[in-house]
Amino acid sequence: MATVTSFEELDHPGKSELRQFAELFAPLFEASSEEARRQAVAALSRSQNVPSAVAFFIACQPIAIAAPFLSASPCLDDETLIAIARTQGVEHARAIVRRDNISPAVVDALVGLRHSRASTKSIGDPATKLQSQTDAPAPETAPAAAPADERLAREEALRSTIKHLARQQSPSLDDRLGLRTISPVQEALLVRFARAREADAFATTLADTLSASRWLAERIMLDISGHQLGTTLKGIGMPEREALFVLERLYNHLSEEIGGTTRSTILWEQLDDNECGRRVEAWRRADRYTYADRETLKPTAETKSAQGTTPAERVSFRRAR
């Protein structure tokens, strides 16, 4: 309840707050008592900022807990309501019917489910079977028609459920909940420093954006093909237009045109969003594991003599390029 109360107090929660709440809610919910679960769900049913994954999780709970959320939450869209009605049973559907602003699409789906369940019951009723056999003009085809309709309804419900779950597991590109995402200020700074070709300031800003060491930022920039920087910019959700500008300013060869398009565009389109995100996170993890050790290494006089240079004398990005 403390977590829910803190979340409710946020008028406009940012992406980091939404991500933290989505990560914390399920384990805390499972570890709470039945009464605490009811109170938490009742409180969240009034919130307009519940993450979609949390909303779907709550809606799938037993009806004794999920009822107020299904009846009132503004965070449940039509597709989610239809999927819940088709997969969770009659009680969940009745709770959805009590919503004040139920859409025609949801009404049609609920009506279809009602007729489907009614036909299923009538098939198992001996009296109904006898009546249908007496009245039907073609008794040899009537019994087969109802099971076929029932099967089609089940298949359609299953397809809808699978599609909904797939969207939950594979969110749209605009949904970056749980992913490291560049802020507007960081984006503006990267564009500014790339325009001025200030590689030193660009590396500092990139390290801050990644919450990583400057060493990692420099390693990314020293790949003169631009592939690693392109991977990084796509992995942190930088818009394509700004990312292409940055790549072309820092790596001149990427501004060359081939077949009516630039090398930077070809590079950008070859990068997969999900793969870029995973790769950036892998780089950051490796950086966390190793950067502390590098910080503790203080070069002695003998080391400096053997290496010829110190880390401070490392060749700049511009000279290396």
C-alpha cells in the first residue's frame, strides 16, 4: 500500500517511475495479504497512470480482487477488456458490463460471448436437442452446424488472446518502459556537440546518457565505421532524424549518397531496435564490472615508462578519426 500510495501521489509519473512501479508491483502483490491486495487494486482503479502490464496483471486476478478495477479503471482499453472477457469467464465479463463508458466494440464482443455460451448450454440440454431435431428441416446437418460455430468462436477468442499477449511481450517502438531512454536535454546536447564536432564534450554527454564511464563512450566513438554509435543511439531511443545528423557530422563518410540514399540511412535501417537495446545494456553491464577496477589502477613511474603514455595522454577521437 505504501508503494501504491506513493505512485498515486505522482500527477505525471515519468518513464523511470512507471518502470520502477511495474517492476515492483507484481512481487509485492504476491507477497501481500488478501485484504492488502483488495485495497491496492481499489486504489489503483482510480488512477489514470497504471502501466499496461500492471493493468493486465490486475485484470486477470480472481474476480473478488479484480472487480473494482474491471468496473472503473480508465487504463483498460477495448482490446484488453475483450481479451479479459474471453479468457477469464462470466464473472469478469459481468464486472466489465458495469463500466460507465463501455464502447460499442466491447458490447458487441460481450454479446457474442453470451450467445456462444448460450448455444453451448443448449447443445448439452436433451430437451433442446429433441426440440431442434423435431423442428429442423434438415436434421442431418443441424447438429453439425452448432459445433462448427462454437469451434470458430473458440478459435477467434484464442487468436485475440494470443495477439494481445504478443503485444504485451513485444511492445511498440514508442513504448520504452523498462529501457534506458535518452532525455530531450541529452538529445539536444548530443546534437549540439555533434554539429560543432566537439568530440570531447560529446563523449562526456554520451557517458552521462548511458550512466556509464567515459571510457565506454570513447570506445563507442572510436569505431570509425559509425556502427557502434548508431547501435547506441538506436538502443537509447534517439529519433532517426537527429541520430542520422549526429552520425553524418561525426563520421563524414556516412553522408555520402548511394543509390539515392545516404550511408547513414543504410546503416540505421540495418539496425534492429531490440537487438540494439540488448547490446547497449550488455555494454553497460560490462562497463560496470570493469570500470571500478580501472579506476583503482594508478600507473606507477615504471608503468608510465614502459607504456610511454598515460591514460590522460590518450589520442583524442578527432585525431584518431
